[in-house]
Amino acid sequence: MQQIFNFIFKNSNKLLFLLLLSVSLLLTIQSHSYHKSRIISSANFLTGGVYEEVNNVTEYLNLKSENDALALENARLKSIIFNTKDTTKVPIPQNLKGTAPEDIIVSKVIHNSYNTHENFLTLNSGANDGVKPDMGVINSLGIVGIVDKTSPKYATVVSILNTKSQINAKIKKSNHFGSLIWDGKNTGFVQLIDVPRLASVRKGDTIVTGGQSVIFPENINIGTINNIYIDNQTNYYTLNIKLFNDMTNLGHVYIIKSKDRDEVNNLEKETQKDE
Amino acid sequence: MNSTLLLNILRFILLLTLQIVIFNNMTFLGFIMPLPYILFIILYPVNSNRAALLISSFFLGLTMDLFSNSGGIHTTACLILAYYRPYIFKFAFGVSYEYQTIKLNESLTPERFTFILLAVVIHHFTLFILEAFQVSFILDILIRTLLSTVFTIISCIIIIYLIKPNKR
């Protein structure tokens, strides 16, 4: 017994070393086996707290790159938001005469300009979805514009708030036709020109699309008459029309395919040739 | 004696903080990291209690392992360095080192440099062997040991001669 104590006392350092070494080797070997979780890890109060404090300081050094990364992420997420059609199904209006539901493409405005004289919209549907130039674009409140150009995924639309757009329209109750233009002044109002003096117009009358063009079906709402002028040079009425649509705030729109368009165009061409 | 104990505790905490906050974030070429925290073992008083050195080295390494999620590699390396420290002393300063008053934090003589170099090499070699834990990585281990030793020694010498922790 005495000898054992003597041995322990003599070699106390060596024994202590071996004891601590075996513990540390155990920890090492244990950490190298994949199936067990580590006993010693930085997921605890002390190390977590220290790392959080250190990170509080070091994150300032990385703010620039972090901002860049976040901006990229934002751009990516925004492109996802703007490019996916909503999972909630947008109801297709049923009251469009002359169009079957399958002739309507639901789309979304991904860019909208209204602060210049020639305004265009960008939609997230394109040639892949069957959008072609000169298709009419409406929404639940009224007309929006006419498709100008298409790419495989996107389409641009000449807004009715474009000084170059001319759309055939009529007064709902009297069937007198005119041309719908925009004077480039107020985004809430468009002008219907060339309405014959014979027409009985009254303030508050509803203006709808006319049946003369093949772009829009007949009787799609546009707006109500707000002011009536008489053009001194031509003696036609010029009507100031308050739009039903808020053109500065557009979400989902419907693109209308006209089945008869090609047929009508061909017929008109042949008629002109014959003459 | 009391002031030596206090100094060592202070050194323990200070070096660990320095290592974790600053040097753990200083990586060269992605894998070379200076580890000047072993200065605690190097600068430990020559003729002090060996058991205390072993125990404090154990906890020094354990703290490093806690912060670097590395199991027990720092602990083992520190223990081995602490245990073989007297032999390194003997090699570097001659057999009668115990009777000399060795002050490492004075001007850099070849003996002192040899001691620091040997200590750092032993620690790092153990550390990287345990980190890789495979014989097939032996070339990688040697390269890491060599390069990290250079950076650790540079940082150690800078700390010793700039801060001079126990200047009297």
C-alpha cells in the first residue's frame, strides 16, 4: 500500500498528464465519428454569447458586401414575385360579348408608366402564352390598351394614356362612334373626338368600345362623359371622358384574342384589292 | 508567488480573448491560422508547479476547442506541449536550465528562439495530425504545420516584444 502511494506521489505529474490526455483524446476521437454529436461544441451559453458579441462588431466590417448580397437577393425575390402568376386564380369576366373564356389570357402588369406623353405598360405574358401584337388589353373596370410588341415571355402595351393611341369608341345608348385619344394632360381623363353633332350627348353618359375595330369586343366600359366641347374647326363634338380605370394603379389585366380578326382583315384587304 | 498566479490567470484570459477575437479571424490562404494562445504555456514560469501547468493547459485547450468546434484537438496538443516543456527547456538551454533564471520575454537569443520554435512545432504538429486524423493527409499536415508555425512564431514574437506582459 505504501508503495502504491509512493508510486502515485512520485509519478503524480505523469499520471495527471495521462489522465488529462486520455480525456482529450477521447474528445478528439469522439468528434471524428460522424454518428455522435460532439460533447464540446460552441453551441452553449458561453461561446454563443462571446461569438454573438464578436459578431456584433465584425458585422460592421461586412456591411457593404452584406448590402450587396441583400440587394441581389431582393432583386431575385422581386423577379420571382413579378414573374409568377398569382396562385389565387384571377376570375375571368364572363360578361364579354363575342369572346369565349379560352380567348382571354390573364396577365399581370409588371411595369406601368403614366408620367410621359407616350406611356407603355409591360405585361408578364408573351408570345409563349399566345400574346400577339394588336391584341386588346382590358381589366375588370375597362380598357387598358393595345399590345404593341411581344417577346417570348413579356409584352408591351400601348396604354390608352398614349398620345399616339387611337381606339374606336361609342356612346353606349346612341351608337354614335368616335375616336378615343389622350391629350397627355390628366391621367384620369381621355378624349373622344369626332363625335357627330347629331348625337345626343349628355354629361354622365357612358362610353364603351365600338364594334368597328377588331381589337376590342363591343361594349367594354371606358368611362363617363365629363365635359362636352364643340370643335370650332370641324363642328364635331369633343368629349372629355372620365375613365373608370385608375391607370396609375393596375394589377391583373386580360388580353383578348380575337378569333375573327384575321378573317376580317383578310376580307378587308380583298375588298380593297377588288376596288 | 501570488502576483505570479494573478499574472498567469490574467495572461490565460488575455491570450484566449486575443486568439478567439482576433487571431481566429486571421486566416492566410484559407487554412493558415496563427495560434499565439500557446504563449501561455511557453511563458509559464520555469520552476512553477508542473501539475498546475498541466491542468491549466488542459482548460486552455478545452476553451479553444469549445470556440472552434474541434472536439479535443487543441486540448491534446496543449497537454502534450505542457508535458514535454521541460524536455524542450533542457534541449534549448542545456541540462542545468532549472538553475538559470530564464526570462523568455527579453532580447531574443538563439536559445530562446530554439525553445519557441520547438514548442510551436510540437504543438502544431500534434494539432494538425489530430485535425486530419488520417495518415493519407501527411503531406497536407506537414505543409500546414510548416506554414502555421511561421505565422504563429511571428505573432508570438510580436506579442512578446510589443506588449511585454510581465515587464518589471
